[in-house]
Amino acid sequence: MNESCNDKHFSLCNILQKAEQEHKLSKNEIVELLKSDGGLLYKSADRTRKQYKDDFVHLRGLIEFSNICRCNCFYCGLRAENSLIDRYRLTENEILDCANIAIDAGYKTIVLQSGEDMFWDSNKICSLIKKIKQKDVAITLSIGERSYEEYKKFKDIGADRFLLRIETTDKNLYKQLHPNMSFENRVQCLWNLKKLGYETGTGCLVGLPNQTIESLANDILFFKELDADMVGIGPLIPHPNTPLKDANKDNFDMALKVMATVRILMPDINIPATTAMESIRENGRIIALNSGANVVMPNFTESEYRKKYEIYPNKICINDSPKKCMNCIKLKIESIGRKISETKGYRKES
Ligand code: 5AD
Ligand code: SF4
Ligand code: FES
């Protein structure tokens, strides 16, 4: 299958060969892949991506419409107890203006992301969805945990997709890092979204304190069990105003390995080259696109608010305009011989 299979890599090659054919591995086999140096794994993920998703890259226009959050996730700069950030909330008209910039530029998906900001009750979210859906675009929500009834209302009025990372499937670790939150409820939210017919996205953070390779393998098995339609993998980037300020910074390679493994085991799903990857490694999104990813989510939040959506430090593009990012990412994608898709980019295109 691969000319670089030799004695040294024999067992790794066998595992990858099986994974590419069957898209199924045991936990121990996944652990072997994550312990490897990544070279063969990235090539295998890139082959799988090309076979199942061709050379198309789907662009999603991301609008970070509120940085207000009721939660206190230990790693996140938007956590409620961080009093050092300036909070903002865009108005409905401001959000619609951002969405129109993306739509006029040909974007076919708008991603509405915020902290868990309860000012945005279901009526307000529904009104927003209804207005954006007057144009021919898909809508992805990324607004955290809500009730089944609310998720149903959003779906009924036109939302297509939902992103809710599980963050970690290690229950104890989840508990330690998410005060006053329930792991069981988060898992239930994901099953509710699936049941309601959303294209459902989840994912995890890589590099959490005390997170093991075995636990990352469990995360991958969970994505498969849920049959997630999208999986976003982010390297943890320690934020100075959070309890995890002293955590390990060097999480790029492991995040890339987790992402590549997900591609091989879930060959037809959508996988973003995450902003966090580029924030800690030059050209990180291009490296990700060459290691299994097929989606990029350029930021359409207007400049004055961007820097305030500081989930982690040194986030890219905080001083750039939507127009600059649009052009920048287009050039980058074309420079590696990939094509920008003009479809809505569902997992299974009809
Ligand atoms: N580093 C990297 N990613 C982070 N997120 C939150 N805080 C950090 C951080 N310090 C991610 C979480 C969340 C997503 C919106 O941002 O995984 O789901
Ligand atoms: Fe809020 Fe999401 Fe940050 Fe947690 S990760 S504090 S839910 S914005
Ligand atoms: Fe924002 Fe490159 S994507 S400047």
C-alpha cells in the first residue's frame, strides 16, 4: 500500500492498512497510531480524505456573536469568572450584516457561535435563524447546551447543523475541568441533536492536564459511536487568565495525530482545519488540510469584536477584516492545489 512500509514500520503499516480498508480499529491499535511519529498516519489520512472528499475545501463563515458565557470551563478565556475580558454581544442587525458579507462572497454556510449566553433565548435565536435562512445557506449553531425543546425549535425553523464538542470523554477529567456542568447532560445533548436530525459536530481538546493517549483513543471511539457528522480537534492553548495557565503548550502534533486518525476511521465526515492549529503553528491549517481536514472556518466577526473573543491567547487574525481573511484563505487553499467548494458541504451531498 505504501512504499515506506519497512521492517521498522511493519506493525504501524499493518494497522494503517486495516484502518484504510475497514475504517475500524481497536482502542489499542488507535493508541499505537497516536504513539507513532505521525508521518505515515498523515499520509494515510490525506489519501482517505482525497478518496472520500476529493480536493474540495468547504468554507464556513464564522460569526462570534457574543463572548458572554455562564460556564467556567477551566481552559477557556471566556469563562464567567474571567473578569479581565471585555464582554460584548452583537445586535441582530450586526449579526445579519456579518452574515451578508459572507453570503455575498459566496459562502454557503454561516456558523453562529457564542458562549452560553442566555440573553439569546430561543425566540431571539429563532428570529435570527429565520432571517438568515431567507438566503440559500446552511446554518450551523455553536451556542452550547440547551434543552431538547429548544434544539427542536431551532431545527424546525431551519438550523441545519450544531457543534458541541464533548471536550473529553474522561468523566473524571470532565468533572474537574467543568465546574457545575454534567458530563451526562452533554452526552445527552449530542444524542438529542442527532435524534432531531441535525448534522452533529463534536470534538475534543488535546493536551488537557492528566489526559492520556488512552483517553484520546476513547474520544475517537466516542465520535464513531455517536456517528458524528463533523469532528473538530483543537490543541489546548493555555490562557493566562484561567486555571490552566501553566498547562503544556506543545499540543500541535498530538492534535494533528488525533485529527488524522479520525479521518481514517470516519472517512466521509467533515473535519475542520481549526483556527487553534494555526494559532500555535505557522501554516497549521494548511498542514491540517494535508493531513485529513477538508473544512476551514474563516472569521467574519467585525474587527472591533474579534480580539475580544479570546478563547485562547495569540489567536490568529484578530486585527484582520473579514475581507482580508477571505482572500488570504482562498490563496492558501489554492496554493496547495485544492479547490473551494461551491456547495453547502453536507456530509452526504445529495
Ligand atoms: N485552547 C484551545 N481551545 C479552546 N477552547 C476553549 N478554550 C480553549 C483553549 N484554551 C475550545 C473548546 C470549545 C471551543 C469553542 O473552543 O474546545 O469547544
Ligand atoms: Fe463558555 Fe464554551 Fe468557553 Fe466553556 S468553552 S467557558 S462553554 S465559551
Ligand atoms: Fe485571517 Fe489569513 S485567515 S489573515
